[in-house]
Amino acid sequence: MGTIAGLLLTVALFGFIFWPEKNPFFQADKTRVDYLRERKDAIYENLRDLNFEYLAGKYPEQDYAEQRAALEDEAAQVIAEMERLERHGVLRGRT
């Protein structure tokens, strides 16, 4: 009886670990908007880190201003492309 329970537990464990949605080698299809949303989030995180490091005294004012402007420009381009794609009917994301 204990052997059967152990075998069932092992099979259930392998099923849970290697189920396709849980498999790290299985990737769902992403739209361009999904990619851009991830990029926008990364840019915003970089801006937060830049602000923190500037306030901590790790960046001179000129370098901070240049990096901040570059990140803000990139964010504006990403958001503009997201809005353009969404206007043209590209799905916001898959559910």
C-alpha cells in the first residue's frame, strides 16, 4: 500500500514539475505590445534606480541629467509605439 502511494506521489510530482505551462523551456507567444510593455517596465525601473543612485551621490548632475533624458526619450518612444499598435487593433495581451 505504501509503495503504491509513493508511486502515485512520484507521478503527481513529475506531472506538476514538467507540465508544459510550468516548463521554463516552453514560451507563450508574445505580441509586440507585450514586449513593449515589458520594455517600458524595465525603463521605469531604470529611472527609479537612477534617481536613487543620484540622490545617494553616485552620479554627477550632468551625467544624471543626460541619462535621465535618454531614458525618458526611450520611454516616450516605447509608449508611442504601444499606443500606435493598440490603435491599429493589436491585442493588449493574451489571456
